[in-house]
Amino acid sequence: MVKFTGNITKESIIDVYATVVKTATPIESCTVRDVELVAAQLWLVSPARAQLPLQIEDAARPEKSDDPEALKIRVNQDTRLDNRVLDLRTPANQAIFRLEAGVCKLFRDLLTQRGFVEIHTPKIISAASEGGANVFTVSYFKSSAYLAQSPQLYKQMAIAADFDKVFTVGAVFRAEDSNTHRHLTEFVGLDLEMSFKHHYHEVLYTIAGTLTDMFRGLRDQFAAEIATVGQQYRVEPFKFLDPPLRLEFPQAIQMLKEAGVTVGEEDDLSTPDEKLLGRLVRAKYDTDFYILDKYPLAVRPFYTMPDPNNPKVSNSYDMFMRGEEILSGAQRIHDPDFLTERAKHHGIDISKIAAYIESFRLGCPPHAGGGIGMERVVMLYLGLDNIRKTSMFPRDPKRVTP
Amino acid sequence: MVKFTGNITKESIIDVYATVVKTATPIESCTVRDVELVAAQLWLVSPARAQLPLQIEDAARPEKSDDPEALKIRVNQDTRLDNRVLDLRTPANQAIFRLEAGVCKLFRDLLTQRGFVEIHTPKIISAASEGGANVFTVSYFKSSAYLAQSPQLYKQMAIAADFDKVFTVGAVFRAEDSNTHRHLTEFVGLDLEMSFKHHYHEVLYTIAGTLTDMFRGLRDQFAAEIATVGQQYRVEPFKFLDPPLRLEFPQAIQMLKEAGVTVGEEDDLSTPDEKLLGRLVRAKYDTDFYILDKYPLAVRPFYTMPDPNNPKVSNSYDMFMRGEEILSGAQRIHDPDFLTERAKHHGIDISKIAAYIESFRLGCPPHAGGGIGMERVVMLYLGLDNIRKTSMFPRDPKRVTP
């Protein structure tokens, strides 16, 4: 049996029939030190091939270490992803995807408690939702269709159909040729939409409160997983305030100005500016999460509701984790004539969005919502450096396998 | 104000500021009879257009009635779906989609309690998973890709990657030109996969037990919704046994034979035979749910594990609700050489499934699983006659809108 056992390759699956026996002296090399197994039978259930494309020990090595020797053996990202079955066996990956399941569970449970109804929206759509750029085309029998870039229209239709508060978790597609650390061509959207009575801040604080409760739930329920990820990657605990911090756009501009960055009051923030702002907010308010409210109207999509008190400003918001955007949202225009006017102002061909506009001619309450990228939430909560670490089988412009 | 109010169109959204006043005599025409609102202000928030494409009262009429007059006004399925925002406002539709949210919640919660981990699998894939038929093609930058017909390969890879028990809820695509009451081109798959220790029945009974617990949860938590659906459609309560009934394929053949239907022992069941069998099982065992186990190997996909004791039989199963299949599942072959042999036997081009086969060369435990169509579960639990009633925005060969 010893010879047979000695020939079993690493990562093979075996069945062992054994007796648990108390050890005479503690075993130093194992976590369980006072008992050991005396094997009677050993079966090889599934052999792994002798030459593995990567070693689990190498894939599990700490990415940051004070010992330069420890950093010499690295498994690069593509090798990991090409051999994802092996790569996912590292303790950090086991922990990351268990925590990711927790993100979805918390999102859904917290919203269900708040009276939201889960819906499912189609991924195959007849018209490109946001103007036609960055959309994947699908051959659909003798015609063609598109893959939805967002469930937004369908969430809004559910609101118009009296569902009051809805959420949906599902695949979202972006045909964007962005090869960055934070873009995927397919990701999981955590989307929600809600009608409100008096002010869109009812929705803004519902979303932010849900996220804050989620951060707390992750911290309390996934402490072991967070610690495991921390053994490979230097994870800094995620800081958040309750109630969450809300800043208005001019405040952000002011903070950036004070830090020596010039941003126009009607310009959008660049990614480096967002990053810097995240650091400034962290230093001033001690939080990794905040809401940036009241974006300039000019930088938001046509369906965004303007601020009734200031036509240059909109009832829209982004939310940030560690200086990176994880949610974009707004009050939507629910008046079809005003929506038409705003679309024309943006130079949009009205005939292409006629169905969208028509859906507001059947009575629709004021509503707001937002969409969250699940993989970004997990990446930024843990402080990881690449979104491919939080997508089990990531898709980008260069990768559609495995 | 009376004139203004009189001009408000049906289905408009209004805000009313009013005082609640006790009525002198009970109001017969309302559910709340002892109080009424005395309006002080009335605001029109969102007017509906005067000519509605359908009346909610018509769309909500009972589909079955003893009074032939009541059946004269019908809103046909396409009119409903073309104007889905209005159609979804009927009490039955509000109830159907709330119960559907319950199906997903129960599925996930019951599996999470049993130690399953939720995963997310890509919808864009590089190769057609099951041979290439019935698959949608996507333009993918300068190349092309496909839409996943099932998350099966990815669930299996997650099992090989040590996740032990996994489930996923997400869109599944079938480019099948089937225009029936129970086929959609896009639906929500409730999929699960599980490694086992001794016998695939560990998995079979985990799935069936989860479904049985789900049926009980729906009955207990959604009694009001089920009653509401029952006011429009004649819903018969869904009957199930606990533990669930498991029949073996030869038993089904025997029951059909006794009912005068001839089926070959190595043939698959036709849809009418399945329906008949459902009625026979209902009559004999008083259950609308049962498992049909041990299908002939010849009628199952190449990756299905044969029965070790009978090479003509397989370790595979379907599950039925009211005589219609809702789940198809099996133990999968986890030995790459045997998988190759079986694929060749089925005349499959090995080069096209090389990646699939290779994923079992890294050590993989024995496992089994299955996939459930969410919309079918809701349709059959409620006893509805068309799957378009349980898909919020259904997709079929002729419909990609709204």
C-alpha cells in the first residue's frame, strides 16, 4: 500500500478507510496534532495528471511579503485563469467566492426585508438600450437582437406596473474594449428600483443603508474568509460610517481644488480624480464608503431628472468604495413629454426609444434606482487589485475561456 | 375640484391629501366599509392616456366561469404581452410574480442551509456546450461567441475546484424554434451540482427534498397569493408527498403499458406519454410531484454516468410536476478517459470538447446535479396553462419585446 500511495499524484481525489488513533507525541507539521489516521484501505477515486500546470502552493503564496525571496515565485494572472479549476483551490479563492455568495445573499435578504420584490429581466432585447454603443449583437433566428447593458428599462416598467420596489441580480453585458483592472464585458449586476413619496433621497438612503448593512454583515459573518484572503493579499479592513456619508458634487470639487486639482463645476470626475477624492474623504471622514450626490445634469444620461431648484444640477448620485465607483443611480424622468424633450436635447433619435417613452403614458409613480457591479463590490471590499480575482470565470475583450 | 377629478383618466397616479372620516352607513361597494376619505387636495402625479390598450378589469376577468356571459370579454395573450405594464397590474399577475420571487428565495435559502455555495457562471462562452445545435451566436469584438445553453460545465468545474456543493440562478438561452406553451428562448435556470460520497441518490434526494421543502414553503408563505391567482385561474392545490415518490423507468413503462400505451424499454417518453404518466401517478399515489429515475442510457447525453450494474441503464433522473418535466439531471462521468470513450460512442467531435474533458484531469470527485426551469416550476405549481404567464417579459422565437 505504501508503494501504491507513494505513486498517487498531487491533487488526486482519494477515499481512505482509516482508524483515528491518539498520537504518542504531538505532530508539529499539522493543525490537528493529537490524533492521526491509520489507513486500512486507500482508493484512488480520481487521479490528477502528474504534471500540473501550476502548483497550488505557488498560487497561494502571499502577494506581499517583507521577504524578497518569498516574492520570487509568482503565478501570473493568465496562467491562473487558464487553469481556473486549480487556481480556485487556493484558500484565498475559496474564501473570496464564499464571501461573494454572501454579498448576493445580503443584498437580496436586506432588500426583501425592506419590502422589495425580486424580478427577472430579459438579457436578449430588441433595441440597444443606451444609444447603441458598446452593445453585443446576437443572431436571433432570421433577425438579430442585442444583449442588455442594464436591466434599467425593465426595472422601470416593473415600477410602472405597480411593483413599488424591485431588485434583480443577473448578467449584464458591455461590449466595451476596456482592458483595465476594473472592467469586464460580462458581470453580475445587483440592480434595484424604487418608487418614492416625497424626495429621491428616500431611495438614495435606502440603497446606502442596504450597502452599509451589507458591509456590517460581511464583517460579522465572513470574518474567517476575510482573514483567509488576508493571508495571501494585504487586506485592510473596510471602513464605513452609519449613517453613511453623503457629499454633494460641489463639496467634492472644493476638496479636490484644495488638494490642487482643477475640475470644472459641470465636468464629470476622471478616474484619477475619483481615486484622489477617495483618499481625501478617507483622511477627512475615516470612511471607505460614501455617496456623491447632485451630479451636474450635463454629464448624466438623458433620462436623469434635473434638480427642480437648479437646472444645471441633477437628482443623481454615484456611490464609491475605496475611491472607485460601484453604483451609479438617479431619479428617472417619469413624465413622457419631458423625457422626449430631454432626449431631443441629447440628440437622441426619438423613434429608437419610442417604446421606452410610451411606457410612461400609462401612469407611473416618481422613482429612482441604481445598479451595482457585484465583482467590484467584492474586489473593493477586500481591497484587491483586479476584478478578475472576484469573477469566477471572467470575461474581457481578450478572454472568453474557460 | 370635482370637475378636475372627474377628468382624471383611469390608471393615472394621484396624490390625495384627505381626512379619514367615519361613515354614517356602511359603504357596500368597498372592502373598507366604515370609513371614507374626505379629500382636501388632489394632485395629478402621472396621467395615463385616455385610451388604454386594455382594461385592467378585462385582463383580470376569471378565465374559467360557469356563466358563459362572463367569458365573452377576453384579452388575448399577445395584447397582454404587448402592453405588459398594464397587464402586470392585475391582482393575479401581482401574485404570480411575488410567488415567483418566493420560488427563487426558497431555492437559494434551502440550498444555503444544506451547505451549498452560490456561484455565477458566464453566459458568453467560446464553444457551444452541447454539440452546437440550438445555440445563439454573439458577435464578440472581432470574433464570435455563443450564449450558454446551460451552466453545466461551469458548475462541474466549480465542483472540481473543491466547492463541494454549488448552485446558480441565472439566464439560460435556447435557440430552439419551439412555439409551445412551455418553451422560452430565454429562461431562468435554477441549477445545482453536488459531489457525493457513496451513491448519486445522495444528490437525487437532496434535490427532491429541496423541492418538497419549497412546495411546502410556497403553500405556507404564499397562501394569499395562491388564493388571488385562484380568483382568475382555476388553480388546484399542488399535491406532494414527503418523502417524495421515486419511480424507476421500467415502473413507468409498466404503468403506461397497463394504460394501453406501448413504449419501448430503451425509448424516451414522449410529451403526451409524460402527461398521461402524470395522471396515472396522481391517481395511484396522490402526488403532483415525483422523480423518474434510471433512464435508458441511450436517450441521455454522452456525459451521463451508466449504471455500474446494467450498461443499458444510466444514473440519471427527471423530475415532474403535474406530468411535465421541470428538472433533468444525472450523475456525470468524472473520468476523462471514459468520458472520451462515451463522447466517441455518441459521434461527438472530441476536439470540440477537449477543454471539457481536460478539466477532469486535475482530480474531480464523483458528482451529480440538475437544472430546473424557474418559469415552469411556477406555471406548474399554480397549474397555469402557458409559460408566458410566469415570465415577466417572455422571449420566444416570435417575441423579443417589450
